Amino acid sequence: MSENTHIFAQQKKIPDMIKNVVFDFGGVVVDIDRRRAVDAFVRLGLTDADTILDKYHQTGIFLELEEGTLSESDYRKRLGEMCKRTLEWEEVRRAWLAFITGMDERKLAFFEKLRSKYRLFVLSNTNPYIMSWACSSEFSSGKKPLNDYFDRLYLSYQIGYTKPDRRIFDYMLRDASLQPAETLFVDDGAANIEAGRKVGMHTLLVENGGDWREKVSAALGEKF
């Protein structure tokens, strides 16, 4: 057997090993637009929002919120100080939700098909504002929340770490009793994908706003 044939044979065995699929939320489950969020926070009064907000990894009080080291109320108070006015929960929530530009609900049907064969998880850098929407009946036209489509959600603000920190991956793998070699990780951030690869998971980099269903199916050796 040639070296290339041996490699091909190894690759063909990989889908048979996969038992778990982990999806990022923003940029994978839902489409996001940083520019819209920046504009929304500027309207709140955060004039330097363009230098603070990031598509993949936040800084300052935004990072503290997503890592759970700053409570929602303390975050809103400090954000209000930066905006030089008192902020209400709902207006801050609307600003965060400006990140979300839409969702192809065919992906939800795809998750339901996948769950007939695989355990499904979400691993996301996120916060209580985004999840107050995602984990509610507002999330889908069928009034089903995000958590109805997955075995468990692993959310940065609840765990205490954000991707690409290895500790958030280790936490998920340990808590869900996942074997990295049996797990496919799907994300739209190259640094996150690299971190997933380093802990031993199979990885798939997809594009925010794209229809990645065929790519995931191909990676699993499935036809859905």
C-alpha cells in the first residue's frame, strides 16, 4: 500500500469515529455583523465602540461580561458610566442583538437530523443578553429555543473562559465526557479552530453567513 493510499484509508475511517459535533453560535448557528453592533452601541452613547467591539473576542468590560467575571448589572452600570447615562436592560440587550443579522432555519432542521446519530453541543463566547433571546421562544419561528436543538450549551459567561483559551475546551470535554478524537468542532474563527485542533478534535472552519450544511455532512461522511 502506498503512503498516499494509507493516508486516504485513514481519512475514510474518520467519519466512523465521530460521535459528537460541537458548533460555535455566532457566525455558525446564526449570522453576525460586527458593524451593526458597533453602530448600535454608538447610538447608546459609546463613542469608541469601533475600537472596543470585536467579532470573535472582546476586551475590557465586554470581555469581563463574556467571561462571567462581571455580572450583568455591574457591566450595565459601568457601560452606563462610559456612555454617561443610566442604561436599561432592554436597550443594552437590543444593542447586543444587533450583532445577529439572521438565521437560516434550514440549519435547525439539519440539527434535528444530526441528533438522530450524534450528540450535539454549542461552544460559544457569549453573554446573558444574547442568550436571553437565543434560549427563548423568540429564537425560532417554531417557538423552540436554541437549547431544544442541542444536548448542552457551553457558554463562556457560565464557564469562566472564552475561546480560544484551551481551558474552555478542556471544561467542555471533561464535563460532557467527550473524547476529542470522536468530536467534530465547527467554528468560523481560525484561532478557535486551531485551539480545537490542539486539544485533539477534528475541526471544520466555515464562513459566517454561509450555508455550511453540505460541508458538515461531507466531514461526517453523511448525506442529509
